[in-house]
Amino acid sequence: GEQSAGKTGLCLNIIKDNMNKWNTTYFNSEMGSFELKKRLQMFDDLAISDWNFKAYERSDEFEYVVIPGEGNFNIIDFLEIHEDFYKVGGMINKIFRKLNGAICIICIQKNPGSDQGLGGFRTLEKPRLALAMKPGAIKIVKAKNFKNNDNPNGKVIRFTLAAGCWLHATTDWHHEAKR
């Protein structure tokens, strides 16, 4: 996603919706524990003591810390890279090889106007689902093994973000008209 598009807000909502179904681990490169607590307190429908996940500050070498195995859900917010962007595909591959049945969401910064994260098409090699996020919109860039014959690739949903945590869809998933 683009900078300030709502990636962390989306991640926190995903944690909230899944933390009691999966052993959830959140790796964040931007917030310390004080700021994370402040963000979690913005969810006024959940007490801070009801959050059920592990959180760690980390920005690289995730292949050494992701929790492998079925029932484990890892969220990386975000995978930082500052040079040699072509290496992102290899970084994602190392994480993928470690999963052994676990699930992992990996957030990557992207340039405005691009559908790929830093690293270009290499970021799309391993993911089963790739989303491009910009302020107010999320696009399905790549979806594999979708449930029915309605191919979701290219569909967009528009949203508003309030208080850094409340995402409200303003449209359904749809294909946008070509310009």
C-alpha cells in the first residue's frame, strides 16, 4: 500500500477479526508498544485486555521469526526495504518457505499509481492474494484459487478510514470502468 493509505488500520482490523480463531502474531516496524496500545484503544468496541495476539517490533529477517504450522497467523506490517528492491521477491520466498501451513500477511510500501509493492512483479510471485491499497481504495491485483467462477482479479472496493482504525466500505467489490 501507499504511505498513509491505512495499511496498519487494515492489519489491526484483520487481527481483531481473527485473533480468537488463530494464534496471531503481529510484527510492526513503525510502532513501539505505547503507540500500539494507543491505536488499539481507538477500537471502542473492544477493551484493551480483550486483545488476544502477540506483537513484536521488527523490520527485517522475518523468515527467522514467523511462527510456522497450521493454526498460526502472522502479520508483517511492514516489510522494509530501502535499496535493491528486486530482492523483495527473495525475501517473500524465504518467509513462504518457513510457513509450513501457517498464514502470513505481508505489507509492503508501494509507489502512488502502481499496483505492485516496491520490488515490482517479484512481489507477486508467491502470494495467493495480493492487494494494492491507496487512500480510500483497495484493489485485488492477484487472487489464486478463488471460490467460484467470478474472477475477483481487478476488483476494487472503496472505503473511508476514521480514527486510524475504522474502515467503512462505501462501495461493494466491483470492476471499475476503463478510462
